[in-house]
Amino acid sequence: MSEALLRQAIRDRRIVEFRYHGEHRVVEPYRLGLDGGRLRLMGWQSRKGWRSFHADEMTELEVLDRTFFQPREGYTRGDGAMDRILAEV
């Protein structure tokens, strides 16, 4: 299940990569939660900015050895955009 890997990546501030809607994505994961009953990841994708991804639509998920440190501009912890937050930077 991708939930455990995504929680680990958020906890350790490690970059993740995956395929989403046929495209390769490299993302700094910031928040994992439930939204309308679906598991959703909110993160920063280079050159595209803040993005949201449904975990059940991700494939080939991998947690990389690369880390990130400072939250990106525009990040607000616990902004209420999800019904229930499961993990957060």
C-alpha cells in the first residue's frame, strides 16, 4: 500500500517519484490525508508548483534518498484542505 511509503517519506522529508496519469512525477511530499474518502497527497512538484495527487492513481511509487529541508513558499501546516490529515511536514 502506498500509504505507508508516503507517511515514511513525509516523516523523513524524502522526495518521492511515481507515475500519475501516465506522467513521471518527482514530488516533495508535504501532506497526506483523506479527502472525500480518498487518500490524497499534497506536495511540491518542480517546475509545476503545488499539486495534489490521489494515491490510488499513483503507480511505480518510490521513496528516493534525496531529502528536502525548508517548506516551500505557500505551505501552511494544517490548512484544512483535507477532511482528515494522516501525516504532515
